[in-house]
Amino acid sequence: MNRLVIASRESRLAMWQAEHVRAKLAQLYPHCTIEILGMTTRGDQILDRTLSKVGGKGLFVKELEVAMAEGRADLAVHSLKDVPMELPDGFELAAVLEREDPRDAFVSNDYASLDDLPPGAVVGTSSLRRQALIAARYPHLVIKPLRGNLDTRLGKLDRGDYAAIILAAAGLKRLGLPQRIKACLEPETSLPAAGQGAMAIEIRSDRPELLALLAPLNHRPTALSVAAERKVSQVFGGSCQIPLAAHATIDGGTMHLRAMVATPDGTRFARAESSGVADAPDGLGERVAELLRMQDAEAILDLCRQQSDAAPDA
């Protein structure tokens, strides 16, 4: 193959990720011309409503899939946590790259940590998962939605709209902004979203030659870990309407998986964890999902949906 086109969102972080993949492919295939097709997605355009109100994270990938379906692009690079648990027919994930820091990051110009925020301080987050975790531990704080790409969110913080914001540490590190991180929130207190910190490459299922071409970029330990995480989310119909966290680590041949579901106001939680053979991530994910079910996870998620339906758009 002498030419490849990578579809990417046009945000600075998305373009960094596409450039990162392009550089890796250029090393592997120096005689191949690799181009990037930058696109603006619906998820990038709708900034006045929460994701759970406007169709979920699939809004960030649909246009890229259309470009592949029409032959304008060969592959798409995504932040894996933005990829829906069920891909449309005709598409598959060809590779998962080695994960960056999976943790949440506390970002503020005036405070060192969540513990330091005074009562009534406004914290911004786009994630119902983060909202639930913060509300449970810090009921005296005010949590408000925060949309836009990473630079837009940082700009809103710097303008004084928020006392602090919570972002993925991986994005800040990838863009060379680790100094903006005042504190990383450990998984014990802020369990990450499924796939957080990992990048994935999506292709059309009828392109086996691309699957072989991209195989060297697949980082097996990361791919196994995120498969277990995504299985938990898949079992519960994972979307951004559900405050769900899942995080797996591998030690030798053993995988340990922790997961959580909660109501957005942080008043009800179900938590579960288990270990198993690293090479069987789906089974471990299903087992942890069953442990959550035994703690009434379905009732918690029904409450989430009711709260989401009743909540205002803004």
C-alpha cells in the first residue's frame, strides 16, 4: 500500500493523536504516503448541551466513519473512551495503542486539590462519572457541565468560570501541558472511565489488508485491559448517560478489574472487583458486571436514566 489517509477530529488533541499514529506508521512503512483528513464532528459543534442530552459519544466518531465508508479515509484515530461500546456494522477496532496515564487530573489556578476547595466552589466536568464521584465525597461543592475541546475547557477555567476542572491526565500530558495538573486523582478515589488514556484505530471490517498493516501498533496488555473494561460498560449499555467506571491492570498473567456505577448525585453506588486470567478479558468483565448486578446496579442505572430525562439541557 503506497497511500493511507487518517480521519481525525480537528481539535488539537485529536490532531496530536493522528500525528502520533502517522509517525509510527511512517517508521514502519517509509515508502507509504500518509495524510490526515481533519474533520469537525457533531460532538465538536454542539457545546451548549451535555453529551448525554444530544446523542452520546458516538457524535465524535460518526463523521469519521462516514469518511471511511465513502472511501475518503482508510482509518480513524480515536480516544478510546469516546468510542461507543457497540460499533456500527461494517467497522472494527484494528489496534489499541499503549495506554498513557489513565487517571483523572485536578486542574486549578488557585487550589492544590479537591480537598482545598471551599464550600460553594464551582467544579467543571463533562463526565457524569466524575460528577458522581465528586458529589459523593464533596457534597459542599457545586458541579457544573464543561463542554468543548481541551483548550476551550482550560480557557473557561482561566476566565474564572470555574474554581477547578477535572480532565483526563492523558490529554494534558500528550499536549505537553503536564504543568497544568495540580494533582492526579488515584483510581482508588476516582476510578477512570473504560478505555481512559488509550487510543484506538478504527477501520472498515472489509479491509483485512489494513488489519495486517496496523497489527504492529497494537499493544496487547492495553488491548486486553480495555477489552475487560469495555465489556462491563457494554453489559450495562454503557453511554455517557450512565456514571460508570471500569479500570483493569495486569500483573504477570493476572488481570485485576474494578468497576463502579452510581447515580449522578453520588447518593447511590455499586462497586465490584475481581481478578482472572489476563487472556480472558470478556469473562472477567462479565463476572464483575454480575457482581455489580448483585448490588442492585440495574436499579441505580434506572435512576440515572430517570434523572437524565428530567434534567434540563443546559
